[in-house]
Amino acid sequence: MTRPILLDLFCGAGGAAVGYHRAGFDVIGVDIAPQPNYPFEFHQADALEVLALMTTWRSLEDTRAIHASPPCQLHSTQKTGVTGNYQDLIAPVRDLLIATGLPYVIENVVGAPLIDPLKLCGTSFGCIIEDAPPHPAGCDLQRHRLFESNLTLSGPPCAHSKQRRTLGVYGNAGHHDSPNRPSPPAASHRGWKAGKQRARDLMGVDWEVTDRELAESIPPAFTHHIGLQMIEQLTT
């Protein structure tokens, strides 16, 4: 049976793509920047231009669904170190997605202006390590993300635990877990930063990526869960 094609816009290094592929899609990635670590077919192009022209772009004739992850820097709560002039592309991307008439998903951070989004959390999908020295009770990756769609999507609730240590996955990870700097200075530590291998294990990323690519990714488990629902609705 031929696998349906999903177009992965603003694809980055492939966190979303791997989940959709595991769910049953063939994935084509598009990003304005080179993505040498993207694990599937990749085209360097402007995502908005691709959406506007996709009916004439030969590689996308058989596209059955679209995923888009517009830049999140304007909406992220983690703005430390963010530089550059970022546009809010969510509304124009949504308009173009609707115009295609295809099933779509828009992914972004909590706080982004998505419409009636589904919120997913790493703890709901096993992004947990029970035996995780130096964290006696284990550690988890919360990493909340929002997903807007014109399909009906559902997901499990968060499974946070006060016993487990919450680890974040940020850029420039060291070799070992380390506490975040307090913010404000008089406050206690807000959480911990995962080391390189711990971050990969929590995210479920088993292909080659840089620290920055890992920090900007989502766990493939998120889109595997969403992709299974999309496949079911496409086939019925």
C-alpha cells in the first residue's frame, strides 16, 4: 500500500517528521535554511511560497496532509538570548493552509495565538527516565506544545510528578545535567538543564542533530500520536 505524503513546513532537523513517518506517512521537509540532518526528503525553500504554489510544484502533487511549525520566538516564554526580527507567521500560514483544502496541523509553543489547540506534554508520552542519577526519583521532560488542526485531535493529559526532577532541553548542553541559573537571582533554581545524552534520551531523538536543533525540536512521540489520528481520518 502506498503511504500518504505529508508536507512538513518549517521542518528544522526533523523532530515532527520522524513522528509522522512512524505513524505511516512519507514525509517531505521544507525549510528556508539548509537542514543537513533532516532524515527524509528535503527541499530548501520559503514555506509560504511553497504553500502558495504547491498546486504546481511537481513534488507535492500527491500531498495528503500538511504540518507547519512557524517560528515560535515571538511567543516563547524562553526569550533569553533570542535575537533578530521575527514575524508572526501563524495567521498567514493558517490562511494558506485553509486555501489548500487539505488536512493540516500547526504546531507552536504555549502562548502562541492558535485556535482551539490541543496541548501535549512530554510526560504524557514516556519522556521520563526513572533511574537517572543524580536524580534519585527520576527525571522528566514536560515540554508543552500546542497543535491546531482542522481535524479532530485528542491527547492524554499531563503526567507531571512532584517526585521526579523536571529537566529542560536547551542549546549548548553540557555532558552532565546542571541546575538552571535562578531567575530572579534571589529565587531558588527553577529547574534543571539536561546534559547531551540525557536530552536525547528524554526527547526520543536517535538520529544525528546539533544541540541547537535538539533544543528547537519536539519529541517525535507528539506527532506519532497525532499522525495516527490523521491516518485514521484520512482512510475513513
